[in-house]
Amino acid sequence: TLSLHDALPICLCATRGVDLWGYKTLRCKALYCCLEDTKKRIRKRYDALVATAEELCGTAPVGWLDFRFQCPKLNNGLVEELEQYIGENPECRLIVIDTLLMITPPMNDSPYANDYNNIVALKKFADKYEIAIVLIHHTRKLKAKDPFDEILGTSGLNGAADAMMILSRDGRTESRGTLKYTGRDIGDEEISLEFHDGDWRIIDEGEEDSSLVSRIIDLV
């Protein structure tokens, strides 16, 4: 339920060891699997962030952010391919897959079991190598009382994931939004953000000792 506008800054800040929205990151190598975007669009977004993001001003690329634009599906060698990457890049502690639908196999007669088993397969891989895997996914158009019920799919997704994050605008054309997150080892929390110059900026910094990337990694 994050998007390209949100996960790419996380990767850039983590690989360069700088704070994001005032939250500490765990400096590490990152792999961004951009499965719905072209190289041209990613390059444009990358260049814009490096030029305008406050956190990245004065920093230099360290060659720790890799991109992939094609990946096999979960039932066709994805985990094995990621294992090979981790073996060749032991500094990697963060993998972003954008989007989940691009790697999920065809459904069988049990949608809940499909959703649950897909996330569990990635969770086992994350647990084995002590890394964070961030899955970008879609939400339903219809609003729900519990915002996490808006995640597309069955409750099997929610039941298997260690944590969930939803970024929503106050209105379709509004610049302000809220990042809400919850998980097994964290309570329900939210961050107020504003979209400015092509990037989300924090409005309320919240707890000074919080850490986005390292807290996600601690959950795996």
C-alpha cells in the first residue's frame, strides 16, 4: 500500500545512511524490484529525489541500491533468485517488491490460503536471512472502518505479514495524507505527511527515537 513515491526514498536514505523524515535508518544495501515501471521513469524519479529531497542533500551515491525490472513469480523461482542475490550481496538488508501482484502465482480454489502462503514464503526467506522485505500492494476503492481492511485481497495477507503500512491522502486532490502502520511487535501508529515537490514531507515528527527501516528489519 506504499508506492514508488514512498519506497524509493526509503531505499535511498537507507543506502546512504541518512535519516528519513527525522527517523533513523539502518545503513544497508537495498534491492528495489520495480516490476510495473520502466527504467526511464525510475531514472527520472531517482534524479528528482536526489536533487530535491532534503535528506539527500550533500550525500553521494555509494553503489548500494540495485534495481530489477523483471522477477519470476513465487512459484517459479523468485525465492531462489533472491537467495542468490543475498549470497552475492551480504550487505543487503532491505528488499522492496513493487508490486505484490506481479509475483503472485495464479489463484486456486482457496484465496485465503493463497494469500497467506504467498506472504509466508517471503516471510520465511526474510527470517532466514534477517532482512526486511517491503511489499507494495494495492488497496480497495471502498473505504473501511479499519483502514487495514482496505488492503486488496483476503485477511490471509494481514495474518501472515509482520507489519502493514497504508499511505492515504485526505482527498484525491489533497496534498496532505497519513501513513498508518501496525504490526505484531508495534502498536497502531500514524505519521502526518504532505506531498511537496514530488516527495512526501513529514508534518509531525512524532517520537525522536523511532526508526522506520530498522524497526521494519527488527520485525523480521
